[in-house]
Amino acid sequence: MKKTGTRFRDIAGFRGAVALLAAAGLTVALSGCTKIHATSPSDARAQAAAGAPGRFGTVDCRKAKCIALTFDAGPSENSARLLDVLKEKQVPATFFLLGARHIDTYPELVKRMAAEGHEVASHTWDHKILTKISEDEIREELKRPNDAIERLIGHRPTLMRPPQGRTNDTVQRVSKEMGMSEVLWSVTAKDYTTTDSALITRRVLDQASRDGIILLHDIYKGTVPAVPGIIDALKERGYVFVTVPQLLAPGKPVPGKVYRP
């Protein structure tokens, strides 16, 4: 796998700033003057049809203290170990996968993610900043991973995370056209800044809250070793781990909408 550290340090640094604003309840302007109006998991659940069953699998997040564990920019050489940990801990996750040098390099891991009950989603093909490219290029960045994922697991992803969390009206319109919802986050470990797994764990635990969406990257050396401790500590606090669709149920992700706690 090619080294991607510099690119992802820049990416995740921006994400960290956005997450801090989101945690403060502020509206985030991610591209020019465009203000992103995000739907929270609790709002998605409340907007569901009256009387809709809230149980998604074994969890009803209207009653349970739910939190979603998500991983960006894989698969990587670390993903097999991560899947072992998640299987051992019986925790589902949502994987926002990159196409170039990732999906096309580790196709068997993509298949394994789906087979073991994880949500397979898109992080674009080549990590281009969607707000800086044309509509046709946006479509290509979203279509290529969708096509590749569908070939591997038999269905197309319905969720995507825009690189650097950057979105605008154009990105949302194209996402809607392609049947995709955008998912941001509320917790970032800044795992691009350290190989200290204990520090990564503390950062996640300090920010965790009900309906939270945790952003991690399994491409970094210190991240996967931190995951068992994160899971154990949050379970001790009463959290139930769910995928992003489970977090929104009985609401369903709506194409073109942005979701963020």
C-alpha cells in the first residue's frame, strides 16, 4: 500500500476542527458561504412514520444508549485485524471505503466486512475534495466506488462521507440523484497525529455521547490497537454499538441529506 500519511494528516486536521464546532452545536460552513443543515440521529428517528418499529436488528436506539463506530479510508493492511477485533467483541461498524489503492487492493476485505454484518459505505474513489470539482467529476468520484462495491457485495452503498467533510448544495444534489446520504461525525480521535493507542482511546472516551458517530482511520498504526479498549470502556458506560443505519432507525437515510449528531 502506498504511504498516505501527509494527505490524511491534512484531511483529518480539518475534520477535527469541524467536529469541535459540531460538538458545540454550531452550524458549519464547509464550503464558501454554504451552510450545512444536518439532521441528527434523534431527529431522523423522530421524523419516522408514527408507529414505525424502532427496532433495527436487535437494537432500538430510541431506548438504548447507542453509538456508532465508523472507519474511514480503508481497507488497509490493518483491516483484517480490526475485523477480528470487531467479531470477537460482537460490535458492528460502518466502513467508509476509498476506491483507489484500497477497495481495488483489498477486495476480499470488502467482502468480509459485508459478510460479517458491517455497513459498507463510500469515501469516494480518489479522495478528491468534492466542493472543488465539477458535477461530472463528483458523479465519477461517487459512481466508481459504488460500482466496485456492488460487484463485490451485491448491492450499492447508500451512505457516503465526503472527503474532509466538505459538502455544499451541489454535492448534496448529486448525492440525492445517486441515491446517497452524507454522514459526518461528532467524535474524532485525531489518530493521524499519534501512534499512542492509549491517547487515541482517551480522546474518543472524552468526546463520546449518546447518538455519537466516532471517526477513526484503520490506516494508521496506533488505531486498531486502541479499538478493544474503546469498545470495552464504552460498553462499561452502557453504550450499545450500532451501524449508522441502525442509529437512525426507524428513520431511514434520505438521499441528499446530511447526517451529523
